[in-house]
Amino acid sequence: MLAGAALHAEARAASSLVADVGFLSPGHRIVVKVTLSGKGPFAMLLDTGTDRSIIDATLAHRLRALSDATPGPGAGTMPPRGWDMRDLRLGHLRADSVAAEALELGRISARLGMHVDGVLGYSFLVDRIVQIDYGRHRLRFFRGSPSWSGSESVEEEMTVDPSDPTPRFAARVNRREVLLLFDSASSHPLTLLGAAIPFLGLKAAFEAARPDSAAGDGGRDPRRVGRVPVVEIGPIRLTDAPCVFGAESYGESWDRKTAAGTIGGALLDGLIVTLDYSRGSIRFER
């Protein structure tokens, strides 16, 4: 009886699977290959923290002339212009049109250490069910909710603010309940707002953390790199978690209705994260 139910669940999940593709992981991010109007493949960064998707301006002009003007030289020198991606294919998934903007992406490519041709953001993800398998480096898309896997699993309500599409969900940091953001394009494991540190009982951890040499302006380091005792998402416990502490607003008041910080792929090694934009839920499995 149980075996039959399990087989039925597997068959249902397989029938709802739309695409299953591998991804590269520069700096714990997600880069996949797509085609546009039959051309490519092109490398695209998956970013749950951006609204409109982005196409590199030089590539956009080569594929289809921009309506306003040709892109200017140099990274980041031209303003964004509308350029919808047409006939986008990612494995067996097809999107007739994805709202996008044409921008120079040289700086993003430099940060990633590899060339990227675009960014797939909320305009691509909206209403989809997408699963990120960090352990196997697989990205999957489903028509319906996939079967559960892993011995530790939890599904939380996922909210998306109209002004910021980064998914929000409930978690516990140092055993305090807070809202966190999930940013698939973040290279950091966990970042915390300076204003949230006192509420989280992490003053000692903040003081023990070292200045972040990768940040700073004029010799000042606005962030510190350290660790927090535990991050909990349902039954999943991530102990001695590496963390980037924000220092800019440290000691200021913090609104507990806002997110205390952001989780990135570096904290989720070995986990499966399923974002169901159609139902407003996010699932973590290990």
C-alpha cells in the first residue's frame, strides 16, 4: 500500500516536471544556458531579487536592433531600455516573451568571474514553480507542486512586495523569529541588518566579527564578517552559520515587520529550495 502511494507520488511529480537543467555556480550563484529566438546558448544569472529581467545591451543590439539608440561604450554607461526576450527556451521550458531591459553587464560579469549575457528576474519567475537543487546543481520547473523529498522539510508562506520582488519568509536567527529574504544572486551565506543585531542577541557576535576587507569606503568598513550560533528554517538547523553583519545602522531602531536580513546560496549547500510563485510558498528540504 505504502509502496503504491510512493510510486503514485513519483509518477505525479514526473508528469508535472517541465524542465530539469544543470547550472553553474560561480560564487554560489546560479547561471543557466538559454536560447533566444533560436540563437544561443546564452548564459543567464537567475536572480530572485530583481524585478525586470536584463539582457546585455551589446547582445540585444546584435539580436534585434534597439528602438532608441545603439549602446554606448563601457560598462554601465547607458540607461536601461525596454527589450523583451522572445522565444526564450530553458531546457524544455519555453516562454514566448519575457519583459526585460537592455543594460551593459560588464560589471556583473566581472563580479561573477565569467561572462553573462543576461539576468532572469521576477518577470521570468512570476507564476512559475521553480526548484533549486543546490546539492546536485540542478534547476527544475514544474506545472504542479513537486513531491516532498529529504528527511527534514518545511514549507513557509512566501510574500513578494510589489516594490521588491525578493521572496520573504519566516525563520529563526539565534532562536528569535524574524523575516528573511531569499536572494539567489547573493554570494553571501547570511547578511543581517545592523539595526536587527541587538534584537537578535548578537551584540557579542558582532563585536567579535572582523571588518569585511571586501567592502568599505575611504578606509571605513561598513560590514563585519563573523558567525551566528544557529539559523533555523522549520526543522532545518544550520549551526555556526557564517554571516555578514551590517554596521551602517547598528544601534538604530528596527521595525520587526521588515526583513532582518538575507539568505544566499552559500548557506544552502546540500538543500533543495522550491519557490511556488503561483501559491506564494517556499519550501526547504534537506
